[in-house]
Amino acid sequence: MKQLEGTEPIYLQIADWLENEILSGHVRSEEKIYSQYKLSEIFGINPATALKGLNLLVEKGIVYKKRGLGMFVSADALTIVKEERRGQVMKEQIRNLVEEAKRLEISQAELIKAIENEMKKGGKTL
Amino acid sequence: MNSIIHKETQMTIALRQTRDKLYHNANAFMYLIILQLLGYFLANNVGMSGSGTEYFSYTVRIASSVPLIFFTIIWMLLQGLHLAGEKSREYYLVSNNFTAYFSDIAVLEIFAVTGGVTLLLSESFLQVMVSVLYENVTLQASFSEVGFINYVSLFVTATLYLLMFGAAAYTVGILRARFKGRFFLGIFLLIALLIFGSVLAARLLGPAFGSTIESAVNFYLHETRGMIWFLKMAVTIGALYGISYLGIRNLEVNA
Amino acid sequence: MIQCEELTKDFGGTRALNGCSFQIEAPTLTGVIGVNGAGKTTLFKILAGFLRPSSGEARVLGEPAFQNINVAQNVVLNEGRMTFHANATLQELVHSYGRFYLNFDEKLARGLLEYFQLDEKRQYSKLSKGMASTFRLIITLAARAPITLLDEPANGMDPTVRKDLYEVILKDYIKVPRIILIASHYLGEMEQILENMLLIHGGKVMLHSALEEFQTFLVALKGSPQAIKPIEEKLQVYEGKDFGPGIRQIVVKREAFQQLQLKEEEAGVLKTTGISLEDSFIYLTQRKGGGIDELYHS
């Protein structure tokens, strides 16, 4: 059974994890996504909670229901997830970074240079 | 979920409980045998008397089945108390007051019948035993005149007495479970009342009306008219069942 | 299937339940939580038909529960203080339960006994506290009663066994969906298998909701004392802590905070974080008045 964190509602953590699975390509568009029972087995959670996580994805348009067959990843799932994450990253993580930088008295130029260096490294897209 | 809901009748469950109780109380029968063996042992040593002169002496040994009867009654009392004592535990399995009561009474009756049968057989067994162990055995006249009807009435008598004792112990146990602390207070008051009442009766109505435990016993024991005795027993046992039922009817389970 | 309305129970001078009301209709794995003495065990006993309500109603499967044979045969109660036939072996008890609970799965019971290394031939009275708890859980789960009440089932077990047990409960619930109520103090461990939460406090139902709602009922706000103080004055605060001179944290009801409808700049300087289930529970059920700090400072 996988481990879950303490403070965020479980169904949100499940939704997050599923989005990561889509991002990483473990599940592709038009493929069947984990059922609530499969998720229950993997994480040791109540299937109703797992279903809430799946339904959240349905609401976002990342996953859709095929009658009698289960839940499938939608065609533009990857796009939607990337878009959402991008918005999240831009807003929260950058804000935190800038806040921390200000506290440590790192100048804007230094910060931008450091980001450029980091982006040159690796070369892999996330 | 509806497919796993069941609706069996109280009777079905009561009968099932009776079987279950007999199964779990099987060693009661073993205790009966042990107690009766003790009874046989003591039967032999009830009494001796001897006499003699210079030239001649003899001893007379009296074998009596009284110890046997005594122990069997003790056994019934213990079973009655034991069954009543299970009240806080048995509800965790499927049970309500009715099924518990029904199965308790059924088990008590089975025990009483068992006791009655063994006592009946013990009379004959005792005769055989003493005949084997000793020479010059003289049987009481009543022993040799026993016919089938007598056997049946002996059996019924023994069984009903045992049932009465069992029911009495059970009733006491149930009342204790129901009233807990107040039970002991009640007993105390009852005894005080009885003593006071009998003293008062003796003073007001003359010595003949004073009741003692002896006269209470004689009420049953010395009743020679068969049907009246049977009626007395039936009423007594019925009254005991009634009291215990009232006691158990709304009993709450709280360990 | 379970309906309690203004359920009240008195024991002599003590009031164990005081107007408890809630309803459960569908199959669910619900956690029943509350401080010791809140009334959980009493509630379970009333639902099992053992105790009679002093006032109010307790209906199970549509009928009053007390001494009801229809309730008794469809409800199984697992309680720490329950006892079995004297000197009975585990095997005998498995057979007994199998005879009375018609859904009992003997194969499952024996399999679980073997897995948890409990010897069938042993007497129940000779088991250690932890093993006895394990056995009780196995036998009451295998009974597959439509309404299964587990009162502190993990008491006395070591952590690895507890983990296994939660897994068993969840798997069995998925296999045979039914109403399972679990009263437990091990909140953190148990929360992931639950669907709903029932919080009993002072003999009443304080909160009955899905797990997520319970988790997000309270929220922690962190910020500078200047930002926090005005909020503190307006809302009920469950806890206030100072992390040094520059940061203060308070715990308030999420809904109340949202209703304040703070403007972007005001809300922006605050950091909101969720609260763990255990902490939520502690805040909601804490006693008013002096704390441990005071004891140690005077």
C-alpha cells in the first residue's frame, strides 16, 4: 500500500497522483484508467474516496465515463493537466521562490541567472 | 445489501440456542456422573451399628440412596445458577430475552430428566452393588415390590423435584442479574419477613400454624395424594418460571 | 437502516447519551470517534439491542432495536469486554458463530486465524490481550452481519497487526458491502479506509459527514500578528499559537473564514494549511479552560 500525507484530503491526493500518472505517460489518452477498486487496492483506501478523486478528474475533463466499461482518459487529458499544472507552478511555486529570495536578499538578476543555469542543465523536459 | 439480511423466527433461534447450550454445557453431564459416584461411595457408608456379647457380634451396614439424591439436587441447583449467570455473555451471539429464556428452560428440563433417569436407575444399581459387595443382604420391602407404574412415578417424582430445584436456582440467578445490588437487600428483607411472619402466626393462631423450614418441606414431601402433589409441584414450578420470566423480560445487557 | 432520534441513555445518575441523532442508510465504512466517555460504547450497545433507550428512538432495520430478534440476528457487536463460553476453544467459537450468523464464512475465519497465527485448538481465555482482540475481530468480520459494530477493535494489538487488520476490514467490506461502524482511537492509522466520520461529543452527534468534509472542517491560518489579530477577534478560535515574535497561527472553522470574504491583499498575507484528522479531532473535542501549560508554569 502506498503512503499518503497527513493534511490534504485523500481524494485530492488521489486526483493528484492520477494526474501525475497521465503526465508521466503511464496512462495514455483513450486508455482505461485505474478503477476505484484498483485504487483502493493500491492505496488501501475506501473505494468511495477513490471514486471522489476520479470524479474530480471527470469534472476537469481529464477523464470520462464509458457506460458499463469504466473510466477512460480523455483525448486532451495531457493538455489539460499540463495547463493546470503550469498555472499552479507559475502562481504558487514562483511566488514562494520570490518570497524566499527577497528574504535572503537575492537580487532579481541573480535569481533569473540561476533559473537560466538550471534550465540549461539536464535538458530533459518534465 | 438486502440479500444478506435474514429474518428467522424467534422459535428457530431459540431451538438453535438450546442445541448450542447443550453442546457447550456437555461437561455438566460429566459432573453429574462424578457427583453421583461420590453419592454411591457415601451411600455405602451411611450408617453402621453394631452390637455384641462375648460370644456373638454383628454389624449392620445401612446403604441408602439419600446421598445420591442429595448430590443430584446440588447438581441441579448449580446448573440453574450457571444458566442464569450466562446472561451477560450470551447476547453477543444471536439472542434476545425470549430465546435465552426458552433455551434455558429447555436445557433445565433436559437436565432434570437426565437426573431423574439416573436416580431411577441408581435404585436398581444400588441394590446390585450391595448384593455384590456384601453377603446377607436384606432389602427394604419397598424395593422388592417395585413394578412398572412405580418406576414411572418414581421417575416423574424425581424429575419434578429436580426441575423445581433447578427452576428455583435459575430464578434466584435471574433476579440477581436483574436487580443486582437491590437483590441482596430483597433477600434480606424476605428472610426477615418470613421469620417475623412465622413468629407472628405462631403467636396469633396457635403453635400449629407456625411455619418452619421443616413444615415447608413437608408440604411437598408428606403429600400422599398423588394428584394433589402433582398440582402443588406444577404450581410451584409454574410460579418460579413466571417470576424468572418477569425478571428476564426487560433485562438489559451490561457486563 | 440505522436511525437514531434524540437518543438519550441514563445510567442511574450519569447521562451517557444526550439527544443523539443521526441516520445511516447505505453500506458504509464509518469511523465513530469521540473522547472516552463520549457515549460510543453505549450507542453501540443500544444499536445491538442490549440496552433500552431512556428516551428517544433507536431504530435498526426499521424496528426498535431493544431485545429485537430481527436486529439481533443481523447485528454483530465486537467489544473489548465481551466474553465467550467459559473454556471454549477458538474452533468451538468459530462453529458457534457459524451456527448463529447465517452469512458466516468459515473458510475465511480459518484462513485468517492461520494468517494471524492463532491456534484453533487453544482456549480463548488463555490468549493474550492482543491475540484475543485479533480473534474477536476475525470472528465478527467473518460473521458478515449486515450491521457490524466494532468497538475499539485494535486495542492491544501491535502496529503491524493493526495495519493488517485495517486491510482485512477494507477488503472484506469491498467483498461484502455492509454497514460497518468502527469506534477507534487510532484515527491517523484508520482514516484512509473510512468513507464517513461520526463524531460523538458529550453524548451528542457533533459532526457526521464524509471524511473529506471532516478533514477540511477546520483550517490553520498563519501570518503576522497584525494580520491575524483582526480575524481572531471575529471568529471562534480553536487554538492560537505564537511561533516566535513574527508569526502567529490560529485554527478556525473553514466555512467561517470563507464567510469573512477577505479581500485579496488581506488574504494574501495569510498562509492557510490543512489540519490532520487527529488534530481536528483534538481541537473539536478539547476541554475549555486551563491547559497543561498552566499546570507547569505555576
